[in-house]
Amino acid sequence: MTKGWKRSCYCGQVRVSDVGREVTLMGWVARRRDHGGLIFVDLRDREGVVQVVFNPEVSEEAHRLAHDLRAEYVIAVRGEVSRRPPGTENPKIPTGDVEVLVKELSILNESRTPPFAVEDHVEVGEQVRLRYRYLDLRRPRMQQNLLMRHRAAQIIRNHLSRRGFVEVETPFLTRSTPEGARDFLVPSRLTPGTFYALPQSPQLFKQLLMVAGFDRYFQIVRCFRDEDLRADRQPEFTQVDLEMSFVSEEDVREVVEGLLQELLGELLGVQIQRPFPRLSYEEALERFGTDKPDLRFGMELKDVSDLVTGSSFRVFSEAVAEGGVVKGLVLSGGAELSRKEVDGLVDLAISLGAKGLAWARVASDGWQSPIAKFFPRELQQRIAERMEADEGDLLLFVADSREVALDVLGRLRLDLAQSRGLIPSGEFRFLWVEDFPLLEYSDEEKRYVAVHHPFTSPREEDIPKLESSPLEVKARAYDIVLNGHEIGGGSIRNHRLDLQRRIFRLLDISEDEAREKFGFLLEALQYGAPPHGGIALGFDRLMMILCGEETIREVIPFPKTQRGTCLLTGAPSEVDPKQLKELHLKLDL
């Protein structure tokens, strides 16, 4: 950089209060406009854009150099802050009332023509954006997302520190404990034939920290899972990890609610009410078709199985007779939909796994529907009352197994709300989901598997049923949901060795296997392990919601594609054969 130049402030920080002050700014040329005698440049840095003006009457040298400026050149300017002439103000930006009259210009570096304009409103394919991520990150929207992420991390650290939490780093190179998603494995050069695993979470280490007496631990930590990717998943991700000793579920909820209340208040100026509402796992499924419901709109599912049991419409009556259900939802004002639009909903339901979708428009003289003839007027009214439907509404029904009906209508509910603009913007609705089953039976593995993880404690009153009725046992687990996204999950843990061994036996994990995989934890539980529990919040997913983005890739600086590749660096890549030899590895492709 030119000797003697020192930045006095960021471009986006210049205000009317600085008029008359000399400033030194450094940044990138966002736009250059040559008006003959005057040259205007929008100068950009991470805090925003300010207009700088090159006037030959102020500096002929600076004006001469400004003719060579192009988009994304890196420059430094020194000049005086001035009010913009009346009528030229730009109310769309914070610096829109001022400009800087340049006295000196230094071109710090030139730039090739970028593959896309570094502006928010320009549509660029994600493949190109990720290939040139360092340019994409110059865009104001992306910079604001990452700055908000930084501020959120600060708020979280400060809040938890005030609450007595201690930040402790846990290992990245650990042993493989394959319960859940696949591990990323790292071969050991010093011990041929053995592997480290990158942690899917710090679960076991944070439990050991409770045994060690640290009482309240937290970490904003990187985790790794080798799994198929979706819009809100990445192979490496960040979570806010918490663990506490001598606590109940209520204590964990109180800490998390206080943290999120302060976070949204400080970050967005949004006041959220506590305590957050709660739903049992079963109630969430019955009312919304999912265990992570979006509460920003209604359209709750209704069960009409008992009303249609004896109906002459065999699709409904036979589904109930075979142990299934008939569930429905109401689209308010949906009677106005055309037959083509209704047929589109039927096709959508079938694509989601339903055998079909029955429908009826509610009119003053009864249903308007191909199935209306099967339902007497009185029964139509009883069904409409059960579903809380009014004249002009559209009734939608799925008759199938309980699992299929709930899943299809839950997804249809969300699709309808999104497509018809029923979801209010700028609203944040939190929800705790609790009363999860401890175990579920896997037909694929032919054994019981943990719904959350094998270290979750069963409810005290259900412990006697562990061996006799394992599927009836409820877990001391809890998920937190925001706007239809699960942003965290946690539980009270098994702190007694005998109980942990019983859980392992139910999961068909033998004593030898348990000792091999988790021996260090089982040993630690014998040395005065306190009752403890915690939670992990998905930091990327939380920031995606708070920033108003659709995918977590928009709040991660260098994300992978949905195929798990980095288009910027070319990872994953082949390695030198010498490296494979050092690791005692041979490829069998």
C-alpha cells in the first residue's frame, strides 16, 4: 500500500455529521460514471457504499488517474466530505446525503473484468457464484449475512459467559462411533490401518466435561457428517453446543429461551415472548403432520375417521376398516380454485406418496365435489363443522395409513401456505416439541434404534417398561423449532452406568461392542457422574432463518454443493501416490 496512507473510516460509515471533515477511504470500485468534467465512483467496502467525486478543480492529478478506474479496482482516496447538491441525494443508502470530494487517489490494485457484476440485484447461477466465491462474498447481501453471523456469535458467547458457561474446545480427531450418520474418516500415518473420525458432534466429550466438574459448558463448534445433502444441510456445519450438570428439562429450556430472546432482540430488534409454546411429539404430528410445524399460519389437520367409518364412499370407509385414517385440512377461500388448480393439488398429493386426494368445495347448498353424492347433507355439515370450514372453503382429504396421511397433508399444508402467500414475513414463532419416543423399530436393521441418540435418558416413570414395552417408553428429549425448521435438539442424559447398559442392550449393542466403542464413557460414569443434560442449536440453520435466506449456503462463507464438492478449490481431489503410500493405503476403484 502507498506509504503514508491510513484509512480513517469505512465507506459505509460516512454521514452528514462528517461534512467538512477530511477522510481517507479504501475499498473497491463498485461503479464508475464519467460525466465529462466530473467523474463519479461508488466506492464499496464491507460496511457499504459512498459516492466519491473526482473534480479537476479540486485535483487534476486525481481526476486524471480516475479515467483509468474500472469495476473492482482497489483504490484509496483522500478528500473532504461534502453534502450532495439538492436533488441528487440517494435515500436508498445510509450515505446518500453526502459525497467525498477527492484530493488524492492511489490505485492499489487493478482487476480483471469479473465473471459477473458484484451487485445484489444481478441474477447469477449458484455454480458460478461458488466457483468465484471470493467475488460473490463482496456482494452487499452476502457481506451483511456474514457480519450478522459474526454479531450473533458474539451475542451468544457474551450471553452464555454471563450465565456461568465455560467455553471448552473438544477434539476434531477422535474415534469412530457409528451411531447415526456416516463418519468422515482420517487415516493415521503413525498407526497403520487405524483411523480417526471427524466428530458428528462433541456429545461424548461434553458429557465427560460434566463428569470432570465443569458444570456449564458451551462451544460454537464445527461438526462433520457424511450424509446426503439438502438445502439446509452441509457435510461440515456449525452448532452452538451446551451441556449443564444438575439440571432438569426446564432448566435447559430456560437457558435456551433466554439466549434466543436476547439474540433476536440485539440482532434484529425483535421482541419474542417467553415461555415458548410446547407440543408433544404426537400432538404435533396429529395437528400439523410433522414434528417441526410452522406456527405462523393455521390450516391444522383434522381427523374425520370416526365420521366416515360407515359412509358409502368406499375409499374412506375401507381405509378406516383396514386400520388407516381419513385426515383433512381446509384451504380458506379455496372454493375459488379452478378445476385445473384442484387437479394440480391432486397430482401433488400423489407425488408425495398418497393414493389420491379427495376434495369438496363448501357451498350454501352443500358440497360441490365428485364425492358429494356419497355423503348426506347432514354428514357433510358434521364434517365441515369438525374441520371448522365455512362457505367458500375447500376441503382436502387423504385416506391412507396414519403415517402417509400425516406426511402428505403436512407437506401439502406447507406448499399451499407458501404458494398462496399465507406465511407472514418478519415473524418468528418458536416451539418446543417434547414427549418423543425413546426408541423406534428399524425394519431395515431388524432392531430397536434410538430416536435421538443412545445416551438419552428415558423418563423416570417409564424405566420399568424398558424391557417389557420399549416402544411405549418416552425420552427426556426436546427439540426446538423455529418457523417450521428444527433448529436444535437435546436431552437429559443417562448418568448412571446401569441404565446406560440397559439402553445398549435394547439397541442390540453387546457388552463387548459397547466396551469397544464407548468404553471410555462407561468407565467415566463409574466415577461420580452428575445428572446432566444439554442441547445443540444448529447455528447455520438459525442464521439462515434470521437472515431471511432459503438455504444455509447463503450464510456459510465457503459452502459445498449438494454433491459435497467445493467448486472454488476443487475438493475433494485426488492426492499424490506418495501420500497414499505414507498412509499405507491402496485405492480399489
